[in-house]
Amino acid sequence: MLLPLLLDLGYSYVQHLNVPHDGDMASHVLPRENIRWVLQDPFALKVLLENQYYSGPNRYFAFATLYHYMRNVPLWLQAFVDPIYSTYMACAMAKTFVQALLIALLAYYASERFAPTARGLLIAALLCTPFFQTAGFHDDIGIIDRSITYTIFYALPLGMLLVYFLPFYRQFLAVRRTPVSAVWQVVLPFLAVVLALHGPLIPAVAGLLSSALLSYLWLSRFRELRGAGQALAASAWQAVKAMPWGVVAQFGFLILLCAYSLYIGTHNAENVTTYTLAQRYEKLWQGIPNVLGNSWAFPLLLLAALLNVVLVAVRFRTRHDAGAGRILKAAQWLLALSVLYLVLLPLGGYREVRPFIMRRDTIMPVTLCLVYLFATSGLYLLYRLPNKLKFGYLTLVVALAWFYSAHDRSNLLENNCEVAAMRTIAASPEPTVHLEADCSIMNWGTITDPRFSEEQGKMLHYWNITRVEKRFYH
């Protein structure tokens, strides 16, 4: 079972390797003046103390990660490969790492509670893998973005958030429960700072998940006390007193940081303020058909996850299986949090690149929740269904995996034009090079005025692709 996972990751690496560079990378890695503001002010004190507005003030660690990674890793790789190839290789390595991290974490969370074995982990990983679309349905449910910039800003911090919750999961929800270790107690506050100031999604997602887990812990104790016959008010107060205050302190710190990040984010100069909150909610409503109707990708994932949960619920009613009960409880919480997250999306502002607010990147937390629910419920059904039903269910799962995998086919020659153009620029003796090829070079479109290729020219020189800084145009 490990072999197909490694083969899929290997194919994903090749897919990532052949994607053209995105149009934001050069400005972030150079960096542009507005990016320098963020890199020079990690905690956005200029916003807090001077009420200043600039791009992404609450995203320091995302900017810093991209900046340091793409300024250093391609140069290290040039000990083994040529300068042009090193830039694509660096991007592919980062995206493949984040993909492997997310699959491994989702598989762990999905399998630990009733199949805590290597076999269960691998099956859960196989159930998650088809939904990581590099091509095919990428624009609908893409988790690892084609752009290295968006991967670091969106997918990477979500993986880090799953790491953050691991020790709490092990203490309160795992089969083999272990308290949060002293090492984690020290590491978690630092990780909380990184998470709160890394990417646009994390403050809302981390705040919701932390609040939900605290509510779950209180509610569980409250129900125990009420079941023992205590009065309502006494049960509520005793449940508060019984809370694990070390955990409350960790989550409280994270929630406080997320609230600060959300406030700092209101000073993002890139936010469009011409739409009222009511108009943003109208656009959110208009965006639902785009998510559900553009392709089968998201609706089928949603349907598969819900169908699995229904099958688990049927078994729970007939057998009262504890594992089924845990899955149903997780489904209730995660689906409720997903709806709440979507309802809160318009409060995050409006960007022209997302005309209907909901897009694959902004709904990524919901996509990951559905992948988890499908994997954990699917794994449960594969383990617990009677043999006469298991073959039919396995056939459906294989068909679903084939459907997504068959659509995930990339054009492995996609960046050939960009690579050839870079080689033309490098070989030309002219300071300004005219390109015949009609493809973008580290830009969101072709450049017809050489003045607008300054950032790209500087990056080509920095990466040792050109001996001197050059300009180019199409």
C-alpha cells in the first residue's frame, strides 16, 4: 500500500516541476517595496501604533517563508542542476512536501481512533490522496496550488495548524491518550505566533477550532455532571472549574493572537472597500452555484463524505458501535464549523481576484474537512462492514478514486515555453531582449513593455540565470 502512495507523490512532483512560475513570486522574493514593509515589521506594530495601511500586514511568516526559501534553495540546488531547473525544482520540492505533510496528517487523524496501525494509516492516506488535484479539478478543489506563492500562503499554514492540534488530539480524543508534554507546552506558544501571522485563513480557522475544542471539553464535562443528577447552574460552574487550565491558556493565547491578526488584517491596503457587508454576503450567495456547479469535483466529494456518514449512522443505530459514534460526533462538529466558517467569510473583506468570495483557496478548510470525513468514515466502513457488503463498497471507493485520479492529468510540457524564453534571455548579448514566444515569464501574462520586466530581470540575475540584469518584452 505504500508503493501507490509513493508513486502518486512522485507523479505529483513531476506535475509540480512542470508548472510555469506564478506572477506574484518575483515581487515577493525580490522583494517589492510594499513587501519590504511586512518583512521589516513582523508583528505589524506600524498598524497598531501608527494606524498605517499596507499589503498583508498580518502575513509576515508567509512572506518570510517564501522570501527565504526562494532566495536560498534554488542557489543550493545549483550545486546539482542548472540555474533555470533549480527554480522549478525548488518549487516542486516545496509543494510536494506540503502535499505529503497534509496527506500524512489527515491520514493520522482519520485512522488513529479505531485503526491505529500502520495498515490503517496507509489505507486512510490512500483514501485522501485522489482529492489532491494538481491538474484536472485543481481550480475547483485544489489544495496544493499551482503557484508556490499560494501554496505557502494557504496550504502550508493549514498543515502547520494540524500539527498544532496534534498534542491536544492525543490528550482528549485519541484511543491511547497522552497528556501534552512539557516540550509541546514550550513549542506551542511559538507555533501559535507563527500561525496567527501566517496566511489569510488561519486566524479565522484557528480561532474557530480552538473555541470549538474548548466548548467540546466543557460540554462533555457538563453532560457528565448533569447525568449524575447535579443542578444546571452547579453543573455549568463545576464544568468550568474542571477545565484543563493549561490547555485553556494555550488556546486562549492562540485565540488572542488570532483576534489581533484579524484586526491587523483590516489594515490590508489590498482590500476593496467599495462593497458593503450586505453586498459581500450577496456575492457569497452568488458564489455557491460556482462552487457546486462548475464541475463534479466539490459536489461529489461532499456527497461521498455525507453518504459515508449516513452509512456510519445506520450502523450506529443497529450496533451502537463506539467508533461510529465518534465519527458521527466529529461530523456534526466539523460540518457545523464549516458552515460557520463560510458564513464568516465576507467579514474578511473583498478582493477582485475572488469576485464571489468563495474560491478553491478560501474554501480549502472546508475541503480538508470533507476529505477527512470521507477518509475516516470510509476507513471505518472498510473495517466494519460485513463481508457481503464490503466488496460492493470497496468497488464504489475504487471507482471514486479512479474518477478523480483519471482527471488529474497534467501537460508535462507546460513550462517548456517559459524555460526556452529564459534560455533565450540568458544567451542574448542584448540588455533588452525581444521574445517571439507568446508565454508569460514569472508574470500573470505577457509583458509588452520592457520597463515592466524589471523585477523578473533582477530575479533571473539573482538566480544566476543571466550574468547581468536584463529586460525583456514580447
